[in-house]
Amino acid sequence: MPEYAGSDEEAEKDLIAYCEKIDFDPEWVEPEKWAASIRIAQQKQYGFAEARKTILSDQEDLVKAGARDARQAKLDSDAADLLTRITYDRDLKDSLVVTVLEQCAAAYVGGERVNLGLGGAPMDRGAYGDLRDEWSAAGDLADGGVFTDFVSHAPQNKAALGKGQVGDTLAKRKVQGNLLVRIAGVRFNMHIDISN
């Protein structure tokens, strides 16, 4: 059976000591979460070990929020101001380039996965060719900013290459094109389904 606290005071004393040990100020913990951790520390089936895990989770949330804010600040200070420029560029403002870059930027700020998929019906090859040209044009506008290394790949039959399975899912890939970009050094890959 786990070690547990016999009172609110004992639980709080232990959790404050734990916060000091991990160099985390308990002031950052919301009062409701702190009260929940105190209760968990007193429960025989959970005890101090589980209550400390809640504190670690709170610390991780704070770090993640701070990291998100820092990534957003980096994006906001883009010297090329690409996201704004493309929304006013007469050739790009109605392009899917805007959607792709906005999705990549949101994934960057959120610290999410870097392999993304553009939803919707498969795109025809001609439209994808136009999108590749627009992608290159966006890359030219990005000069000197946080968006770099704009690359596009011609459509590939992923199934024929033995890459038809999508991770551990039942989904199948067929023909796909890829648009790649780095945001502050992090590479994002937008997969785009192409009709046969």
C-alpha cells in the first residue's frame, strides 16, 4: 500500500517540500488543482506518489504553456511577416498556400506533430502543380524570416512504394504530394492526396 498523508497539513507539508525539491513554485498551481493534490495524498490507494505526479503534471503544463508562448512570439516577430504578406498578395491570397502555412504555424505553436495532412477530396494533378508553383512563390516572400526551406515533391504512389499504410491505422495512402517548410528550424510536412 502506498504511503499517504493523515491530514491536510501533512499532505501540504510533503507537497511543498516536493515542489522545493523539483524547483517548482506551488504558486503556479491553481487552487482547485492544489486542493485535489492534497486530497489525493490522503487517499490510501494513491498517496504521496500519485499526488506528486499531479504536481509534475502541473509543472509540465506550465513549461508547455511557456514554450507555446515563446513559439508564438517567434512567429509573431517573423521578419518577413509572411503570414500577413500572403493574405494580401494578389496571386496567393486565395491559394491553399495560406491554409497550409496556417496549419503548419498552428502545429508549430502548439508543439504538435510535424506530419500533417490536408483534408478534403483528393486534388487533381494540375491543381497540385499550380500549388507547387505557389508554394515556391511563398518561399520567395519568406526571405529572411522564420519560414525557410520551402520544398515540394511531385506526386508519388505511396502504395506502390510500400508506404501505403498510415501508421497503426486502417487508413491507406495512394498517390500523395508533399509540401515541406521549416518554421524556426522545425520541419513540417503537409501530405496532400492526389487523384489518380
